[in-house]
Amino acid sequence: MPLYVTNFILDECYTLLLQNVGYARTVAFKSTIDCMQAGRVLTIIHMSEELEKAAWEVFEQFNQDKTWSFTDCTTKVVMDSLGIQHIFAFDHHFEQMGFIRLPTDHS
């Protein structure tokens, strides 16, 4: 199964890692991402202006009664455009969007 990630998600990951585990581990994680990309294990999707516009439309349409982040909305747009149904995430918003979230909650 191919793995995809957006540059918006990586931005959030790098920031979260830096704040919680420090510089060295963040740089090591980035090195791992680079190796995965070079080995064609991972594809990084860069958000285009068109994708951002579509994400904003999702944000406006659904957030009157939800709290999807803009990054969540960009992920939804990318997943929809690629026909992806499964997502590795801990965020329940993706289930609200109709995706199959892994790992599943067993509570």
C-alpha cells in the first residue's frame, strides 16, 4: 500500500516534535522521511493553490458545527482527489469525514 503525506502534515509534525522531543530527534525524523521518499516508500504531496482553495471550501462548508482544522481539510481534499479511504491518524475528525481511521479506538 503506498504511503502519502502532505507538506502541511509534515509542518505540524516537525513543530510538534521540536516542542516535545527536541531538535536532534526532529532532525533525525526528517532524515527518515527523506530516506523513505528517496526509497519511494513515501510520497509527499505539496499543497497547490488549487488544493488550498478546495480545502477552504471544505472548511467553510463543514465547520459551522465541527472543529476541523484547515490542515484536516487539506488532507481531506488530497485523500478525495487520490481516492484514498484509509488514514493513519489519531484525530477523530477523519471518521466524521467518512474515512477509515487506523488505528481504531477499542474503547
